[in-house]
Amino acid sequence: MTSELDIFVGNTTLIDEDVYRLWLDGYSVTDAVALRVRSGILEQTGATAAVLQSDTMDHYRTFHMLERLLHAPPKLLHQLIFQIPPSRQALLIERYYAFDEAFVREVLGKKLSKGTKKDLDDISTKTGITLKSCRRQFDNFKRVFKVVEEMRGSLVDNIQQHFLLSDRLARDYAAIVFFANNRFETGKKKLQYLSFGDFAFCAELMIQNWTLGAVDSQMDDMDMDLDKEFLQDLKELKVLVADKDLLDLHKSLVCTALRGKLGVFSEMEANFKNLSRGLVNVAAKLTHNKDVRDLFVDLVEKFVEPCRSDHWPLSDVRFFLSQYAASVHSLDGFRHQTLWDRYMGTLRGCLLRLYHD
Amino acid sequence: MPGKLKVKIVAGRHLPVMDRASDLTDAFVEVKFGNTTFKTDVYLKSLNPQWNSEWFKFEVDDEDLQDEPLQITVLDHDTYSANDAIGKVYIDIDPLLYSEAATVISGWFPIYDTIHGIRGEINVVVKVDLFNDLNRFRQSSCGVKFFCTTSIPKCYRAVIIHGFVEELVVNEDPEYQWIDRIRTPRASNEARQRLISLMSGELQRKIGLKVLEMRGNAVVGYLQCFDLEGESGLVVRAIGTACTLDKLSSPAAFLPACNSPSKEMKESPLVHPPSHGCRSTHNSPIHTATGSRLTQNFSVSVPTLIYTGMGSGSAGKEGGPFKALLRQQTQSALEQREFPFFTLTAFPPGFLVHVGGVVSARSVKLLDRIHNPAFVGIMGNTRSYKLLDWNSFNSDEPETRDAWWAEIRQEIKSHAKALGCHAVVGYSESTSICEEVCILSASGTAAVLNPRFLQDGTVEGCLEQRLEENLPTRCGFCHIPYDELNMPFPAHLTYCYNCRKQKVPDVLFTTIDLPTDATVIGKGCLIQARLCRLKKKAQAEANATAISNLLPFMEYEVHTQLMNKLKLKGMNALFGLRIQITVGENMLMGLASATGVYLAALPTPGGIQIAGKTPNDGSYEQHISHMQKKINDTIAKNKELYEINPPEISEEIIGSPIPEPRQRSRLLRSQSESSDEVTELDLSHGKKDAFVLEIDDTDAMEDVHSLLTDVPPPSGFYSCNTEIMPGINNWTSEIQMFTSVRVIRLSSLNLTNQALNKNFNDLCENLLKSLYFKLRSMIPCCLCHVNFTVSLPEDELIQVTVTAVAITFDKNQALQTTKTHVEKSLQRASTDNEELLQFPLELCSDSLPSHPLPPAKEHLESASSNSGIPAAQRATSVDYSSFADRCSSWIELIKLKAQTIRRGSIKTTVTVEKASPVGDGNFRNRPAPPCANSTVGVVKMTPLSFIPGAKITKYLGIINMFFIRETTSLREEGGVSGFLHAFIAEVFAMVRAHVAALGGNAVVSYIMKQCVFMENPNKNQAQCLINVSGDAVVFVRESDLEVVSTQQPTANCQSSGTEGEVTT
């Protein structure tokens, strides 16, 4: 006796969250059944393995049918085939677009192309995430990217509108899309200590301040690209380190303000010029795409690592950066105050976030 | 020109990409009604076209309005080649033809293609202007309301229940026309869909005409089925109950109509107002009837069993004259009727007086039309049938089929008479077809009805108690309707445990729902009997003979199984009994489902005893006693599980209703014995009689084992196949309707009956287990209206389809009203007891043994007199003796040990519906932040006639849809499971869309009448046909009721997506 056909269709589509998770995690039906057995469900419910197998198959089939709709979530809302309560729809979408930290760290800032897709095998081996799940996550990134790529207006809003994601997840996707678009390097060894959250935080700041949309939301542009004009202008900041007097004045202003308030004052004083040079040079180099990509590498190399080697506590970093940014306003010879604020405001936020072990 | 149909095509969405180059579609729409077609403009390059067409107007006869569906075809425009069809929508405009139903159909409909499934949606608005006077109406049957619901619909009142209406139409199946060889599968499927839709419309119109003739205005319990007879055609047939209904009140005033919730419930179908009375008894003697008749060249009418109940007949003293009067009245009311049948399963209070028992009839027919010499002979009573088209020789068919059914109905009628009943309620008909053999089955419950409802003009609104007061108590329906001294079969009668005045049988089987005011102890449960029998492959007559020879055995065994299982559950009555016999190439399958309950009015069922055949063998004895212990344990466990704790009534009070305990005697009969002895075959199991299973061969062993293998549902789950679960009444509002289909392939090697039985049993049990598992999140819940359908699509395939609804209930909610109610009835019962003390109940003991009734003989005789085919006759009689022999070796009557009756808590089915605060109404309203803009309204579907926690405020019309889906890329669509899963989901979606477009938010009395699945994996092909029906309704949550009633309930149609443009 073999089962040829075995289906269950409810007027309200049944969604088992546990099975959904297993499906999203890319387990085959057999593996999923084994995992469910291990979870003790048979003992709890008194079911048999055959029942579990049939149930799992059924859910997998449903998910498979739903997947097409999940690719365009508004369709899931308007379709008539599956009657799913709104809260469940939201759950389906949210979980489908959720991603693994380990995975996203691997592809963050990489071009979302076919070439990368081939690397998924390696990522899967490295992270222990099933290839299927990697594919799904990668395809999600790519799909979101494709849809919002050419769109005007707020990146987060666009994502939210077209994929019906929660605010939190939409922000994450905005970061992913932003990173992919600007191809920020995140994979270098010295960046390994950074989490996706760190990058996402920076991305948000950059989107808010450094893109065209940040200046004028009516503009015919998007949140995805950095404001080219702004990047060009950043060259002007070079004077802060190039002009010896200005640099000295800046240093003395900062030192005066911070004397006695900083635990690492002497280290700061000794390193000021290096640090300032580092930060300003990063800005000046951003005209080149290559250097844009290396932004995070540079920040870590030029600022985070030196401070860390001197064991600056975070509070000192915060004091220093505030003072460092603010003192520029007192430099009479410096004319690019607004530009400096736009640059340093974001950079300060980023650096504080990046500064940890 | 009595009607103008207006159609507007608004927009489309989610269309498929038809042009690969642009990834877009140039869509336009053809709107066709009858022979008129309109087209919209082509909307270029869009997957979401906005046609916003003008109003297309069709001026049509009302006859066409009833028959024809509106056909909407979406196409992709192609300048150079033929336009490609994207898909179609058929809209039945019937609901627009009654004044009270929907006024407009407006909403998003899935665009359906028989090859690709649903491909996007289209927004359509449909209206009908009927500018004719009422007389005109009467000519066609526009305005007659149809309901699938098998009780008086909730917002109506039955003025008169007229009775049975039936009709059938026949046509050639397009799939078997010569043209099918050259046309595409799509064209063939669409031709079939259109034809069935057309035939359904015609059928409905004709039934409507009959209803008007009877001066009714509605059909309740409308059941339409189609038989795919292959080469010999396609039959669409329908039965129903004609009624004159009165709208209870204007929709705005639905509250006043039922001031208190509990009273309200009374009117709702949930609590079908039954008769008065709750003493039910039932006895299950088997009444064998055999007859073989020749209608066509070949047909065998199979001996049928009647599962009867016994009633108290004329025993009651004061009740006597009144009853006789009643009977006379009823008789006269019913006599004018050809068939006093009612498809209802629940009745207005006072309608049902007594219930006799289940009556059923089956007949095996050959569909072979071509070699049919006898076929002209039976056409005496010609009726006129309008043929749809095609061959004229087809026109003989309706008469043939009609005659077949008439014959079966006649048999049912005579069975009912034999039980002292004038009417049959809970009546239904079905067929099973395999190649050229067709089994026609009909079954129902013999009953005595109150004439008030049956006569024209006599009833003046006194639906309520008046007359009932005179009648016996609420146990009346259990009392035997037949004369005790002239019982149609041997049975054990006792005095009703409730009123103590009338006689009741010991077991009661019925096809109806449990009457609402019946007193039930504990909870009910689903009881199934499952059976397979191998048969040789054969052709034509030989095949039909083989089948008809097997049928009585199957009926018998099914009955035995039911009885055993009922006793094992410690219960004494079955409701909603449905026995399905399915015929396949090489086997017959029998599946009986019913809901077992313990009726307080009936005696406590006896236990089951096992008798060994070779008493000397010690280890064998031990084995037997072991089995016996297991059975006893199971009974005890079940009693606990289902909370069956009948109140303790000492033996003296009851009296001893049973005759002198018989000696434990075995009825032995040899093959050669004449049929006279068959009459001694007494399958009744009186109160005092334990059911004895004799283990004399492996077969019997198997049976005992299978009894014990039925696993009770996990805790928190209950199941039944009736509308409501006896003993549960605090439903909360979460419901989940579902369909589950399983097909298993049998390993063809040496199949034996035992192996087959085991496979089938496992299939059903596993299916149930899967359901319990899947729905575990709803615990505590009850599966209601569990409906199993078995089919045998191929040699080694068994297909089981289940549709049911899971309803949650509140475990803890105590129901004060119910309790007091029960207490009262208990009090009454006990006072009755005292009065009865004086009577030694001798009547019963006298009457019982003296019934050497010869039912089988009678019927055999009638059979021989009727039968024109000697061969068939011979076959039947031979079967009979062996049948009897078998029975005797299995079953005997012995004295029952003292029964244990414990006092305990009692629950009845009087229901108080509580609106749960956590309905999914709330669910729906809670806007999940990102998804708040959902436009798809929720449409509930349920096989029940009510929605828990809600009130039905309007019936919008009948939904009756037929779909075909075919694929030539089975593997790509996920194999058979993927294919069927998607298709059923699509069918649900289309039903919901139609309901939403009518302005409704639920389908009640939903039923999947057919699910025919065929596959050819080698060719990567599969095809499936599904036929569903139900009543589209508007419901309002009870929790919302107050709000709505103050605001005037206009906002019913919260569903469909069309916004403003509806108001033209």
C-alpha cells in the first residue's frame, strides 16, 4: 500500500510556523521530518511518523505554491487562492525576507550578480546555512535591489511599500541595497569584527546625510547613490591637514577643550595629527569609486585601530570626536563649515558604532 | 422580453504575461450570454488593464436567464495570429432573479483556464432588470428560492412543507463525442463545463416549475448531482423538498424576531427544532427485502436491509386515539403525494412525530444503451423533456433513468410502510458507476410526521408549541411508530426511559440530525464501518449479477460493524447514517459513517461478548478471555471518554421489559435450509442481550481486532458527521473547513479480502489521524459534518475524499440554561418513574419472542414475482441462505449481565451559542501594520447550515459550480498531489469570489459533491472534475449584532473589491 496522493486544503490556509522555518532554512522534507521528530512532537501529540511525513509534505507544497506570491508580497495580499489572515500574511512575508546574520555578512557590499551566486556554494559550506536558504536570501536581496534600484523617494519607504516589510526589516534591506549599490568592502579580515548591525547603522546615517535624497527629497534621485557633488566638495576639507597652521590650531583647540577630561589625553595629543589626517584624507579620497568602496577599511585602519591600540575607552572616543568636529567651527580660516558638518556628523556616528572589539 | 441583463467589465489584474517579447499582455474581454456576444476594447500592454467598459445589455427570456450562465472570456489580442484565450469566468445569474437575494453581482473573479488554472482576476459588475409582472414570473420559475441547507433556513419560517421534488436531465457527454478526437482538451473541457452549467440551470428551472405547481416558493435541501456515465451520457439529477417559506422579519429587524439568544438558537438550524421528545429507541433488526426487477434489458434490484427502530406504536394508552387521529391526518396529507419524501435532516418543532428507522434500497443497472431491447417497454408515462441538443435517440434516456429512480423510490416507500411510517425524512440518493455498471442507492429514515405542516392553508403560524403540548414529551420521536403486535421485524422493546409510557426500541438508527430537544447523555462520536470485497472482473450481466450478489453481504457486514462499534462506544443510537457502496473493476467498497450518541430515552446498550468455538482448548480459552477483557476495558474507557453516565435507575423501577431471558442459543442453519428459517435470524440486540461475537475463524478474529484498532481521537478532539456534536454546545467562533484527499495504490499481488480491509481501514484511520494532527492548534475542537467519499478510479487505486469543518469550543464555559433544563427533565422523568411503578411491563415481554417475522421471505417472494430474469432471481435466493447461515454463526442472543448505570453529569444538546470575544472578526480587523491595505474580504465556508457565534441575516442564493482541470505537465506541477492541491485551492477561491461578489461573507451547507480524479503518469497527464455547492449568505457576528442593529444593517457586503461604480 503506497500513498499516491495525499493532500489537505483548508479554506483558511494552515501555516505551521515551525515547518515554515524548516522550509525557509532549506531542509528537505526528509530532514525536516527528522528534525521535527527530534523536537519531540510525536510524543506531545501522539502522532506517528507517517502522519508527520504527510503533514510536512503538505506544508512544503503549500509554501512552494506561496513562494511565487512571496516574490511580490502585494500579490499575496490581493490574490484570491489562499485565504490567509492578515497577521499570518505579515508573518509569512517577514519570515521569508528575514536573513541570517552570517549570510548577510558574507555578501554585504558585494555585487548581486550571477558571479556571486556561484560563490553561494562556498558561503553555504562556510556558514553551515543550507544552499537553498542561501539562494533564497540572495535572491531576496537581488529582487529588492532590482525593484527599488530605479525608484525615487525614500529607500526605506519604497522597500516597505513594495515588499510590505516591517520597518526594522525594511531598514536592513535599505542598508543591504545601499551597500550593494556602492560596493562597500566589508569582507576584509580587519572588518570581520563588525556585525551587520554596525554596517546597517552606518548605512542609515549615510543614506540620511550623504545621498542626494538627503539634501532634497523632491529631487529626481534616489537614496541609493551618494551625492557626487558632495563627494567632490569633500576635497576642500583637505586644507584642514594640508595647512599646517590650521592643523595646529585645530589640535590646540581640541586639546584645550579636552584637557583633564580624557583618560587617554596624552595618547590623543600625540596621535592627533595622524588621526586628523586619516579622517580628512578619507574624505578627500571619496571622489574615487575605489576609495568609496574602501571607506570602512580606511576608517578602521586610520582611526579605529590606532585608538584601540591605545586602549581608548568609548567615552573618550565620543568626547574626542565631538570636540574634534566642533572645534572646526572656531577655525576662522576654514570656510567649509556646512560641508564639514555634513561629513563629520555622519562619520562621527559611524565611528562610534564601529569602535568596539 | 422579460429581462435585461447588464454587464460591465471594469478591470483586470495579475494577468499572465502573454507576449514574451514585451513581458506584457494586450487583453480584451468577450462577454457572452446565449448567442449574443459583446467585446471590450483591447487594453494594450498591461497586466492590470482598466477597461471600464460601457454596460453591455442583453435582452433575454427569463427561461434563458435561468438556464444560461454568463460567460466572460479574457483574451490576448494578437494582430497576426489567432487571439489567445487567457481564461474564462462563468457567472450564474440565478441569485439575481429572486427578489430578496442579491441585487448586484460585483467583484473580482478569478479568471480560470482548464489547462492553466487561475490566471489573474477580472472585476465585473452584473445586474438584471426584470420588467415583468408577477404572473410572468410564475410561468418561468424565476423567484423560487433554492437552498442546499437541509433544514428550514434560519431567517425563514416554514408555512407549509410540500414535499419531494425531483427532476433529471440527460445529455451526451461532450468528452465522448466524435468531435472530441479533433478538438483540443481545453475546448472539450470547456464544452463540458458549459454543458453541465446549462443542464444545471435547466434542471433548477424545471424543479422550480414543479414547486410552483405545488404552490410552494422554495426548495430546501436541494441536492444536485451528476452521473458521468461515459459513453452512455451525462445525467444531471436533483432532489429537494418544496416548501412555502415566509421571511421571518425584515432584515433590519432580525433581532426582534428572537429576543433572547437561547430562543434564537432554537430557530437556527444549529438546533434543529426536532420533534418533541427525547426518548429514542432503536432496534436494529435487519429487515431484508429483496426484489429484482427488470427495467431495461438488465437490472437487479438488490435485497435491501432496513435498519429500523422500533417505536412505541399504539401502546400508549392515552396517546392511542390521538395518535390514530394524527396518523389518519398525516396519511391523508401524504397520500396525495407520489413519494412522501423529505430531503430535510432537521425539522421545525413538532414536525417529526416518530422515527421508525433507516430504510434503504439499492439497485444494480447496466448502462449499456445500445443493446437494449427492453428499452421501449417502459415509456408509458411519458413526460416532456426538453433536450439540449444533439441526438434524438437520447431523448429516451430521461424516461429510462426516471423509471430507475421511481422504482427505487417505490421500494423505499414500501419499506417505510412496513415500518408503520408514512414518510421518509433525511432522504438522499446516490450512484456509483464503474464502466457500464451503475449502482443506484437511496436511503432515508422512515418517520411519522405531523400533518400540520403538510397541508395547504391549514397552518396558521402556530409553529410554536401549541399542538406539541398535547403530544407526548420530548422523547416522542424515539417511540415506535409501528404496531407492537405486528412488528415488521423482531425487536426488543422497552418502555421509554424518559416518559415511561411508550415503547422504544433498544437501538435507533437514522439518517437525520439529532433533534435539538432530544436528551443525550454524554458526547457523541463518529462511528464508521469500513468494508471491502473483492470481486471477479466480469462483463455486463455477469458483472451486475456478481455485484448484486455481493451487496447483501456487504450491507449485512456494514450493519454488524456499526452495531459492534456502537456497543463498543457504549451508545445506543446513530444519527446521520450514510452508507456508501462504491463499485470498482475488481472490488466493492462499503463505507458507513454516522454519529453515535447515547439517547437518554433508550435502554442502556448491552456489552459485547466473545464466544470461542472450541471451549476445551485451554490456551484458546485464555485468549478469548483476554480478548473479552480488552473489549470490556474499551467499553469502559469509551464511556468515560464520552462522558456516558446514565442516571442510575434501579431495575425495579424500570420493570423488566425484556422477556424471559432466552437461553443462550445458537442459531444454526445450513445452506439448504429454506428461507423460512431466515426469518428466525434475529439481529436485534435487546437491552438485556449482549452482543456475542463468536470467534470461529480467522475472519471473525480479524473483525474483533479491527473493532479494537479504531483509535479514539486525541484528547481535546471530537468528531461527528452530523451538524452539531451531541453534548457540545458552547462553540466559539473559529472555524476551519477543509478537504483532504488520499489515494493509495494497492499492491496487486494476491489481494485478499482481509488485506484489502486492512488497507482500507488504515487509509481511513490514518487520514483521520492526520486531520487531528493538522488541526491540533484548534484544540479543544470538534470535527463536524465529517463526510467521507470513496471512489475507485482504477484497478488498484482507492481514493478517499473527506470534507469537514473543525469548530473550536470552550471547554470551561458552563451552561446554566442547559443544566437547569436537564435537571427539569430529570425531575420529570423521575416522577414518571414513580407513576409507572405499578405497571409490570408485560406487554413487552409477551410480544417479543412471539415474532417469527418473515421479512426476508416476504421480500423474496415479492422478488420472485417481480423478477423477469430467472438468473438474477436464482442468484439472490442462493445468496440468501448462505447469508443467513453466516449471520447465525456470528451472532446470537443471550442474556445480558446486570448493567451498570452510574449517576453522573448530564449534558444535552440544547445549545446556547456564545459569541466568543476572540472571533476572527477581530482577527480580521486587527491591522497587521504592513498588510493593512488588504482588499480581499474573508469568506467563510462550512458544510454546516450555521456559523457559530454569528447570525445569518440573508440568503443570497445557491452556489453550484462545476470545474474541470487538466494538465499535460503533471510532474512540473508537483505531481498528482501538487496538481490536485492547487486545483482544490482554486475551487475554494472561485467559490469565495462568487460569494463575495454577491455581497456575501460565507457559504453554508457547502458540499463537494464530486471529485473525480484521473491520472496517467506515463503520459504526464491528469484530469480532475469537481462539483461543489452551497448557500451564499450574509452573516453578522453576534458580538457585532448590537452595533449593527442600531445602525441598520446595511453594511453587509463588506467583501468585494469594487468600490463606487456599483451604484449605476
